[in-house]
Amino acid sequence: MAITKRLKSEIIFNRDKYLSPSYKTVEAFQKPIILERGKMQYVWDIHNNKYIDMTSQNIVISVGHSHPKVLKKINKQLETMPHCSSMYIHKAPGLLAKKLVEKMPDHSSGEDWVVHFVNDGSEAVDLSIQMAREYTGNTNIFGLYKGYHGLQGYAAGLTAIGKASQNCYNSMFTGITHVELNKIEQLDNHLKYGTSGNVAGIIIEPLQGYGGINPLDYGYMKDAFELIRENNGVAISDEVQTGFGRCGESFWGFQMKNNDAIPDIVTIAKGMGNGMGIIGAVICRKSIADAFSKKMFFNTYGGNPISTTASLAVLDIIDNEDMISNCNKMGDLLTMELSNLCDKYPSVYSEIRGKGLFQALEIYGTTPEKSIYNSIKLHNKTLNYGVLMGRGSAAGNVFRIQPPMCINRKDVMTVVEMLEDMAIGELKN
Ligand code: PMP
């Protein structure tokens, strides 16, 4: 797979000249890396260099790049009927909705759950806010600092990562209040003194993702949901990253031991399609959906047969190939090994956070700026070890450890050995 220097520079030239400069703001590495193909937990660049994909391409590849079972099903669907509007009936969306509802716990109201399909995570969040407002008749929505819920529609207003806010369009989002994670008293005070006692709801990630893999304290999610319900609002669990078993303990993030909460609305996207885009969904209590059903609900691609078929295959693989227990086992191994590294090299690695295949390793620095500087420096080195590591957090100073759920022990140990080797290298300097 020889590739000439000319072709490489043409690919980079096209990106730089014809794609918007906005893409520069999210570029993963200083040195451009051009990816060409992926298989299970690995990806290859155009020079045929192989990397362990520790990013799942932003947690989209859940069961593995080009998983053969997903491919087989979507190829068949592609040949049969690539699209069927939700104005007509196709078997796949209804079947996927049934399987998703079967994954939901009973709600204390005794109500059924129903599903709305959308195009992506932002749209799922945007729709969930519309529903919360329509159902309650209230406008105030609460979110958490460092929460990430998307950058389109109302989701953009709920995202509280400073660098993602644009001055002018911020004014579009009224009725949003952000509070600090794990400070239940702050939420209580806002509700008591800052509202009429009637709010639309709260949206919480069960384990904050983009913000830096920030775990919720024991009972926080449950207490926050309860307070919101006391103020006539609804509880939204944003499972766009945490859903589908990635955290290892349970299928949904709200079911994790420290959360043990039940929401009224759940938003999902990303990993549910394993790379088959145009996918997202809002699962909600039937009465919330009923309140919203007085007017037309429609989007062109939501419930697309290829995406929903892909998602059915993903669910099948998660259930039948022991994927959640692999997340748990590999996650525990990572936690143990990375905690050891933090103990052994505190001047390089300061903290490990998270659960399952949803963890973060914070890079040490004597000041916040140095921590960011060090994380960029080390991050660029990971490519030399054949590891595609994610880097993120609100500050940009953590390695995000979120590989496909099929990662194995050997790959985990390759990553651990790389981190140790880089730490030794740092101490020598
Ligand atoms: N919610 C969460 C928790 C997310 O992490 C993201 C994306 N990173 C979104 C919503 C938005 O999803 P999308 O980028 O598909 O719009």
C-alpha cells in the first residue's frame, strides 16, 4: 500500500483548503495522521501503520471496526432497501425500539417506555428538551458544568465546556442554568431561590465524558433527579457515551452502582450504530411522548433501515459475545495498572478516573498550563508506539481511554507498557 508523498500532501491540502477552518479546532494530533481502514480494535493509516484505537473514534465504534456480523446485516439491508421514510412502515425501527425498551428498567410510574429515532446525539438531546418543556409546560432546564451534550440545537446551550461556546449564539438559549457536579446543595438552592418551583428538567451524563471522565458521587444522580421531580421537572440521562454497556457494570450508565437512578427520558447515539451514522434516539415515558404527540414529529432519516439494522446487530453482539463483561474485566485491569503507574510516576501521571472502558488518565503538571503542555507532548509520542490515544477534557489534559469493547488483555498491556516507557523517558529528561 505504497503511497506517494504527493498523494499525502494532496489529501492534507484538500482538508486544509476546502474544509472549514473549524475542523482545525478539533484536530487530534499536531502531525496529521491520515486513517484508511479499521478492523475490530485496530486502525491503519495510509502508510499501513497499525494502531490500537483507544478512542473508538469518539466512542462510536462499540463492538469493533467493521465487525463482520454488523457488516453482513447492513450490506444485506443496503442491497434490499437503503431508506424507508418513517411515513411508511419498515420492520427494523419497530424491532429496534422493542429491543431498546426491553433494556429499560420498570419506571415507578408503571408507564411503558417508547422510542423516537433521530440523526445523532445533539438532535436526541434537543428533542429531549423540547419534550421536557412540552410535557411539563415549564422552561427551566438544568445542566452541569463540564457537561457535553452536543453542539447543535439546544444541546449547544446545555454543553458547558467553555471552548465550545460562541458569544453570539449563546443568546439563543434561554432558561438554562448550569450547576456544579456533585454539589447537590447548589442545585437545591437554585431550585429553592432561583425558580418558581416549576422547572422543565435536568440533563445529566451518568459519567461525564468529554468534560474529563468526571464520575458522579454516590447518590448524586438519584438525589438530583428527585429534587427536579419535586419541582415538577423530568429527569434526563444522557447516555450518548455511557449507554450500551461501555462502563462495564450495566447496560445503562444510570444503573451503575453509584448512580442507581431511574430517568424519565434517555438520549442515545454514537455506539448504538457502531459507525453506521444517522443514528440517535430518545427513549421516554409514554405520557411524555403522548404530550408531545399533539403536533407533528418528523425527521427525514430517523429510523433509517440501515442504521437501525446496524444497531440491532450491535445489540445482538453485546448480548451474545459477552461484551459488557469484557468491558468490566478490561476496565478493572486498566484501573489497576494505571493506578500503579500513578503511584510509581506521580510526576508524570496524576490520576486515573472512570469505569470499564470509559476511563481517563490525567497528566501531571506543576501548573494547569504545564499539565496541558505535558499531555500534548506525551500524546504526540503515543503514535510511535502504535497506539491511537484520545486526549481531551474541558482543560485538554487527560488521555481518554475508550477503546472498542472487544479490546483484549494483550492490547491493554501494550498500552500500559507504552505509558510506563514514556514515564521513564520523562524522568530521564
Ligand atoms: N451527549 C453526549 C454525552 C456526547 O458525548 C455527545 C457527543 N460527544 C453528544 C451528546 C452529541 O452527539 P453528536 O456529536 O452525535 O451530536
